[in-house]
Amino acid sequence: GAVVSQHPSWVICKSGTSVKIECRSLDFQATTMFWYRQFPKQSLMLMATSNEGSKATYEQGVEKDKFLINHASLTLSTLTVTSAHPEDSSFYICSARALRQGPYEQYFGPGTRLTVT
Amino acid sequence: GENVEQHPSTLSVQEGDSAVIKCTYSDSASNYFPWYKQELGKGPQLIIDIRSNVGEKKDQRIAVTLNKTAKHFSLHITETQPEDSAVYFCAASITDSWGKLQFGAGTQVVVTP
């Protein structure tokens, strides 16, 4: 149980285009989902917290107009990187908080490797 | 805000030996401490966690200890195997309505046969 999927697993796009990444909780409902980015050999950096049915809360320094987050249902959150630039190339990972497992645990998706050319 | 420090950054152990990773946190209100294992190109996997009302927790070859007074917690892996090679992250959280995690910098563990 507590499986989180992400799609796509990797994507290459041209500079200036937009890319959408999906995060799904497959076997549980997640009222809260989180989006992280991770650069090579570094730790996870929280970008935003997403609650179902409400606007996402962004961490300081993260441009909300560039990284659009939508949490449309209890099992789906999406991250759209708008007008992507090469510096947006990174590993993007989502996580979901599984209330049925207890109020604490966060389960992570497999990540999406974004390369902007 | 919360700050989590993790040591060492790299750890090389012989197969069968034990590995210990230590983390310290700054916010005394933190009450949930998970450990994640991340293999190359994959997302982090929750391997064990501990809450502030418990001092120690064990799951087969993995154990975590927590010292609330000193604000530090540790991961212990016994009888290490090559498949234990990965990056391990500690994290701390205050279990409010959102439960945001603050991660340590990570420890690259290499288990040599």
C-alpha cells in the first residue's frame, strides 16, 4: 500500500515551452501533496505544499507563476513548469501524505527527470 | 525554521559491518523523524520513522534512536549488505495540519563486499 506514481518519468523539452508533471496516489487518498526538486548529489528542496481544493502554498524563493500546481482531486496533483529554461532542468519529486496510514507519513513518487534544451 | 544537520556525508563500510548515521535538529517542537533511502534515479523510500514519544524503534536490521533532550536522532543498520548501498536522508517535522519535512543533506552509504 501507499504507492505514489509520477508521469512522465523523464521529459525533454525546448526552452520556452511548458511541461506538465502528474502525481497520483494509487491506493490511498491524499489531502496533502508536496512537490520537491532535487539537483545532483543534493538534498530535496521543498517547492510547494498542495492541499486538495485549495491554492498551493509556495516556499520562499519559488515563483508561483512559473511552477503552477493544481490539486484537483484527492489522488491527483499536477505541476506545470511554464516557459521552461535550462536552469529548470532538475529531478522533480512529489510526495503524498497518507492519512489512513496515520497522520504523519509521507510517501514519495519515483520522480520526473526534466531536461530543458 | 527547522534546521537538520546530517553526518557523515559519505560512509563506506565492509559487508556485514554496522553503519550509523547521525542527525541533529534545531526546533524542539519537531515531533516526527523519518528516514528515507534513495537509490540512484529513484524517489526516496521511507524505511523507518520515530515519533517524539518513543526513544527507540527497530525493524529487522534497521533501528532508529531519538534523544529529545539533545535534539539528535540516529539510524543504525546492522549486518550491512551490498543492496544497502544508497543515499540516506533524515528528516524532521512538526505534525501540524501539513507536516512539512525538513531534510538533512544526505549520507552516501557504500557497502563493499
